[in-house]
Amino acid sequence: MMQIRIGQVLLIICCVFYLIWWCVAFHPAHGDDHTSGVDGILLIVTALFGLGGVAINLIGIRDSGADTGFISGGMIAVIAIIVYVALLFGTRIFFHRQVTTELLLIVGWAALMISSINTVYALEYITIDKVIVMLVIIGVAAVLSFVFYMLYYNVPPMRGYVYGMIPLITEAVSMAAFMVFIGR
């Protein structure tokens, strides 16, 4: 359980650094170089916290000893892959939107959160009513993230700049709510 908590904290820190990087590197007056100098350092720090958080969280899920909660982990993975592929082709073919890494991050984050919720439920750290609340919070955050992802290229640069921040904020807040729910 401790590894899931540590993973979540690292992912919240990742979101904070991602938001800082976004604010610095993607300001409309900044230009198109998003990976050199301070931008590159912030991106590397973001990636390290993110990869570390995901790895530790997944190890915590794997090593938890929990039986299946409300759904099997394999089913979560299969559904996540199906959703990602559908969104990948749907956004490209029907909406003609450039596909970026953020789509994978949104779907992967939602799957990781559902897996984490599933595990802590199986370990009896949260009750089914909190599971439902958390699934709604994660669902809303994921849908908002996708909506702002879709809108990004279709709005003026300053609005897109702000829209790019919203998923980072909603996902960090969602993980913080999860941490509050598993508080003991």
C-alpha cells in the first residue's frame, strides 16, 4: 500500500513540474523550442517523477497481494487499450486532430487510477461508496482532459495555452482526493 501512496505523490509532483514546464515552454510568446535549456531540464524532471511514480505505483499494485476488487486488472488493461485505439483513430480520422503523447497519458493515467482504486478497494482501505465517488472524479477528470486535448488546436494560442493546463490541474487534484480517501 505504501508504494501506491508513494507513486501517487510522485505523480502529483510530476503534474506540478509538468504544469511549470507547460507554463514556461508553451507560452505563446515563447516560440517553438520546448526542450532545450530550462525547458529541457523541466521536461526531464517531469519525466523522471512521472516514470518513477508510474513504476512505483504499478509495483505497489502488483505486490499488494490483493484479490480482484470490483474488476480484474487484466480487464482494466484491455479496456484501456481499446479506448486508446478508438480515441487514437477517432481523433485522427473523424476530427483530423494531430495525435500527441497527451492522449496516451490521459488514457494511461485513467487506467492507472482505476487500477489503484481497484487495489485499495480489494485491500479494504476504501468502501464501495468511496470507490464510486473516486471513479466519478477520475471519469470527470479524464473526460475534461480529453475535451481540452481536442480543443487545443482549434482555439487561439493564449486560450490553448490555458486549456493545456487544465488536465494537469484536474489530474493532480484527482490524485490528491484519492490520497485523502485512502488516508489511513
